[in-house]
Amino acid sequence: MAHLESRCRAHGLRLTAQRTAIYAAICCAKTHPTAEQLHTKIKRRFPNISLDTVNRTLLTFAEIGLVGIVEGYGSPRRYDPNLEKHHHAHCLKCGMILDFYEPQFDNLKVPAAIRRRFTIIGKKVILNGICAACRKKTAGSTK
């Protein structure tokens, strides 16, 4: 929580009970939750908190470097409490996102055509596929 407090102070944000609850909820998450999932969890303690407040707070947290965003590609935006350099494997059936670490991916060479058009500030590889649990379900349903 000290990290939350220092980042909020550095950006002129008050440390409220709601912000603290949202940050605690995402830090405790074992997955990459959506704003809706976090809202459901936080609503138990703060019954009047709106989904909009949770969503705006998460976006603010991303802007000030407290959480990462995993884009949903047509599904809801997911949030990532893991700020270490890592990559994602995404199951296209169940939506599960798995963190993985691969130094070779960290060192991918950016093509010159992209470097001319963009200033690269980070690299993240996302592998799309079908997780083992979904493969097992699919294999079991064909028998």
C-alpha cells in the first residue's frame, strides 16, 4: 500500500478508501480481472460504488504506473497487477490470460519501417491459442 500512497501523492491524487480497496482487490487478483469483476468484489465493502468509478480509477492507476492494461480485442479490457517485464498467452476459448517470462521476446528487433513511424517505449508479446483445459474439454466432447 505504500506504493499506492507514494504514486497517488506524486500525481496529486487523494488516497481514498475506495482507491485503496480497488488497488487491494487488483493486487490480490490471481487473474487479469476486468473492471466488472473488480466492481463485483469491491461492491461487497462499498455497496454504493459505481462501475464507472472502478473503471475510471483503474484507468487512472494505469496512467500513473500502478497497473498494466491487457487489451481485450473486442472483449472487456483486463487489468494486470504484474508490472514486471513479461508477456501473455491468451486462450481464445475461455479468455484465460497467463503471464510468462521470456528474455528472447524482450529483445525482439523492431523493423526499421516501424522504428521510423513510432518511438517504441515497450514490447509485449501476446500468444493466442487454446489452453490445456479447453483442449481437454474439446477432445472429451468429440468422443
